[in-house]
Amino acid sequence: MDDGPVKKKSDAQKKDDGITPKQALVVWKLLLLGDGQRLSKFTPKLAPRELQGLVGAGLCTVEIGKNRSKKLRLTEKGWSWANGGFTVKVSKTPAAAPVLDALLAKVGAYLEVHNLALDDLLRPRRAAPETGIEERIRAAYLRVSGGKYNEYVRLARLRAELGADPASAVDAALIEMQQKGGTVLYPTNNPQALGPDDEAAALRVAGARRDVVCIER
């Protein structure tokens, strides 16, 4: 039995991430140009089923004013949807032009406020993960020791190599490293050779002074 010609799907029937491209444009327009716009003058024009789809999805609400005029408002769920809506297709209609203009203006303002270049947006790169203080201590130790473990390194040299790390944080990390094993803090065997920098860099463990560190591995 011939069911007749297959009807071409309308924009309202072509679903993408749960909503149509036309509905996606409506959400972005409300987000970028402000909600509370009068439904009677809103573009693109929404068919009843398209409007009901947005309301039913919880993305928009229809507010009825004192003069019975209806206004379209974006919900918190609509804002949340937009966080993941960057890959959703948007209807290619003349109504999309002011939305795109508003988006570009907001992007430009954001880049300026945060002192970012367009390259930061178009070619984002993940920041290198920050290393922990123990890793920084080990790296500084190897730089001072010429890349070798089991060398005696003055704490003054180690602290100078670490630079900005607070002394208290370095002290705590060195004591913890010694407690775990593989790192030993020693007193110097030649106190007369100590200078003012060694005095400032000295570490006390259980009341005993330590001036040298050896990382065994």
C-alpha cells in the first residue's frame, strides 16, 4: 500500500542534542541579548509546538504581564544547557546575525578584561600541572649536585636554588622526606666553614641543628 510521498522534515523535527537548531538559536538569543523579550515581537517566530518544546524541556518560561503580554525568559536550566551547547547547530536565519554580533562583542570584552589574545581562545592549551614541593626539592637538589644523588648539599645552596618556596614549607617537606626514608639531614662536620647564609638556612630537627642534606634516591 502506497503511503504517499514522504514529507520533508521541518526544522522543528530535526533534533540536535534534544532541541532543534531554531530552538537553540532562541536560547542563545535570550542568553546574549537578554531575556524578558515580548513573545509577539520575538524573532525567529516560534510555532506553538516549538515554544512548548522549550518550556517542556525546562529551558524557558513564558511570563504573562499585567496587560496579558507574554514574555520569554531563560531558566537556570537554560543557562546550564548553554554551557554544553557549543556543538549544537543553530538555525541559519537572518535572526542569527544580531546573536552572533552580541557573542563576538562579549568575547572581545572578555579577552580584553582578562588580558588574553584571540589565540588563547582559538588554540587553547592546558596549563602544565604544578609540581609538588617534594618534586621541586628533588629537582633543585639535582641541579646543585650536578645531577647526582648521594651527594652532600648545603641547605643554604638548596634554599637559594628553590627561590620562592617558603622556608617553613621546605622545612616541613625535608623532615617528611627524612621520615619516609631515602633523605638524610646532617649537621656539618666543619662548623668554622659556615657563613651567614648557612646560619639563616639551618634546620632544626628534634632540637638538633642540620645544615646539609643528602638524597639517596
